[in-house]
Amino acid sequence: MTTSLIRRGIPHVPGRVPLLGDIRNIDRRRPLQNEMALAASLGPIYERKVVGLHFIYAAGGRLAAQCSDEQHWERELYGPVTELRRFMPRSLFTAESSDPLWGQAHRIFTPAFTQTAMRRYHHAMQWMADDLVAEWSGGCGVVDVHSAMTRATGEAIGRAGFGRNLGLFGATADGAASRAFFDAMAAMLRMTADAGSQLPGIGILRRWQREPTVRRHIKLLNGFADDIVADRVQHPTDDEDLLNLMLTVRDPETGQRLPPENLRAQLLTFLVAGAETTAALLEVALHFIAADRQLQDELRAGISARGGFDYQAVTGMRLVRHVLNECLRLWPPVPGYLRKARSDQNLGGYRIPAGQTVFVLALAAQRDREVWGPDAGAFDPYRFEPDRLRANPERFFQPWGVGPRSCIGRQFAFQQATLLIARILSDFELTTDGAPLVINEHGTIRPAPYRLNIRRLHGSVEK
Ligand code: HEM
């Protein structure tokens, strides 16, 4: 660290008050969108001290990139993630990196997210897309995007990961239980995010008030996961899916299987980490696509030119992928993460002592005008064209996190999102009533429920 450049006093949120600190300018409903707005005036690094808590935000692209360097920084569990441990203890997502169970799970699950594995899952994803298109074809021309994307992404994990139709499309025996599961999961995510953002005293009171509801939800989530595991144990398959990896595969390093008491947490993790985030991405994408007739036509032409929806065709749908990347840039479902300094660091001219955590506000850093240009806040999928990316080597774009704890499911998410957008656009024209996108924050950031108008197209691309 170069000490000569060190400045004193990280900028802070205006209106600091004695004892309570930077209590002003907090938005409890949309805290991170509020921080993004504050960052525009406070600069790439600023702090908030609230009643003994100290938050430092890296909101500029270059500083966020600096915090991504694994040699000097490491991942730290973020408040809401710690809360998730209540019902997903020691899972791939919630375990500390130092926990041997994290390494074991990471090694066991890595083969489930390779390109080869994605080819295997593709038919289950197509089955999910078929069901969605069939449902929309029989409807009244107005669709509830939130409900459809929650069910589609839940089914993608259920069918591809656990070999199980969750019954979220059409009527099957599982449907009611699965719907109750996803409702409980959404409620838990809301409460978890809320608990993580409360002031210490108020947090304890709210937690106590909510405890009976939380216990009810956790019982339901656990029961749902245990049923899936028990069913596979009673009816074994030779599928190479997530569930069989959990049950049968030994860690190549230690030779051990995952402990039986850990299976439930791992299964819930894939449903929680995978479905909610991908649904958020799809909802943002459908909003932008529906709002832009020309983009929609270009997307449709590109999809049609691929001549179908098999694995190879879908991976080559370039413009759909640019749209998804641009949505991840503007509205990353995981809007930020904590990084801890491994040793004293100089961040933007300020000393960050070893052990201090910094919140990388990806939501702001991925819109930094200094690295993405003056139109950084605008939706422009063509900025992901290879030529333009090459001309912008300093860009910060980390919607999947960084380092060994980054998202294991990114290929899975991208594959199913590309396929679903392609299938929807080849069968339907989308229009919106022009309402702006409203983004909620419940752990992930996700559009508030909205509807779209759809019109069935004739001469859809052959499936
Ligand atoms: C658009 C969709 C997705 C986004 C934006 C996303 C984003 C992320 C991010 C940012 C992290 C790192 C969080 C941190 O450092 O605290 C993460 C971790 C993780 N994600 Fe995703 N994710 C998505 C989809 C998925 C899917 C589909 C799955 C599984 C099927 C999945 C499973 C996981 C798991 C298990 C981890 C923890 C990895 C570890 O700590 O070793 N994610 N994700």
C-alpha cells in the first residue's frame, strides 16, 4: 500500500448527527437504489456510520474492480445471506469459505454446471418453455409476468435439477404443494432482507414478532425439500442431475459424500438461489423487449435465423444474450456483495485496514459513466457487441460475483433465460401499456409484479 497518497475522511452521507450517525437519507423500501442515487453525488467511495455500524460503499467501476482482486480481498457473507442460514445452514451459498463442507459441496456440484451438463438439461428446459407457451396460447392476451417467471424458473430447477415436474404449469398433484413452497420462499426472502436492513433495536423487536410465521414457513420449506429427497431415495434413477450428485457422488478430494443432514439445505439453496434471480433477470428483459418494437423485431429475426431451439441453436442467439447481459448490467438481481480486505489497502486514496469490509455496490458500479460512457444509465444491448467490449477494457461487469464464491449456476441461468425469451418471441408479440419498471428490493432486486399484453403470431419458428 502506498501511504503517501492516503487521504483522511471518506466522504459520508450528508446530515451526520451525533450518536446516531448517518441515519438520514436511508430508504427502507428501496435501500440500494437510494444508495445508487447518493453515489452519483458522493463519488466512487463513501461511508455510512449508523449506531456503531460502519458501511463503506465502493460504487465506482474502478474501485469495484479493485475489490474483485482475490489476492487482496476476499468474500465476506453479506447480512441477508447470514439470515438465510436459518433455513439453509452450511449450504454451497451460505457456508463460510473456511468451512470444509463448502469445498466438498463445491467439488461435488461443479460437474453439474459444465457445458456437457447444460446439454443434458436442455430437454427439461424445453419442456418448461413448451408448457409456458401452451399456457399463454390458451390465455386472454394479458399475462402476469411475475407469476409466469416464478413458475418457469422453479420448474427449470425442479425438472432439470431434480428430475421432477413441480406441477406449476397445468394441474398435477404436486401443484398446490409447489405453489405453497414458492409463496413461503418469497415471504422468507422478504423477511430475511428486511431483518438484514433493520437498525439493531428495531430488528430484534420485528424478529420476535415474526418468529411464529418464520417457523411455519421454515417447516413448509423443509418438508418440501425432504419429500423430494425421500422420493428419489425410494425411486432411484441413473440421471446425472443435482439430486443424484447430492446423494451418491463422493468428493474427489476427501472421498466423502455430503452428510445426509446437509442435503435439505443444498436442495433449498438451488431452488432459492436459482429461481428467484433468474426470474428477476427475465422480468427485466421482457419489460425492455416489450417496450421496444424495433428491438423485438431484430430479436425475432435473429432467433428465426437459428432455425430451431436445440442446445446449439440457443447458445448462438447473440442478440438475446446481449439483451440479458445489458439487463444484468443495469439491474443485477444480486445488487452487491461484501469484500473484506486481506491486508491494509488503498482504495480510491483512502486507507482500508485489514479485516475491514467494503460493500461493492454493483448496481452503481456497473453504471459508472467513467467506464461505461455518458449513456451508462441507458438500455443499449449493442454495447455487448465484441467490438465495443474490446474498446472498453476497463468496464466493471460482475453480476455473477467474483472469485471462487461466484455463481456456480450462471450457465444454467443463461441457458434457460435465452431459451425462454426465444420461445416467447417466436410465438408472441409483446406490448406494454408504457408503465415504468418499478424495482423491489427483497434480498435480490426484482421488478414489482407487472403484466404484458401478448398477441399470438402466425408462422412461429418450428420447434
Ligand atoms: C440471473 C441469475 C443469477 C444471478 C444474477 C446470480 C448471481 C449470483 C451471485 C452474484 C452470487 C455470488 C454471491 C456472493 O458472493 O455472495 C451467486 C452465487 C451462487 N449462485 Fe447464483 N445467480 C443466478 C442464478 C443461479 C442459478 C440458476 C443457480 C443454480 C441453479 C445459482 C446458484 C448459486 C449458488 C449455489 C451460489 C453460491 C456459490 C458459492 O458460494 O460457492 N445461481 N449467484
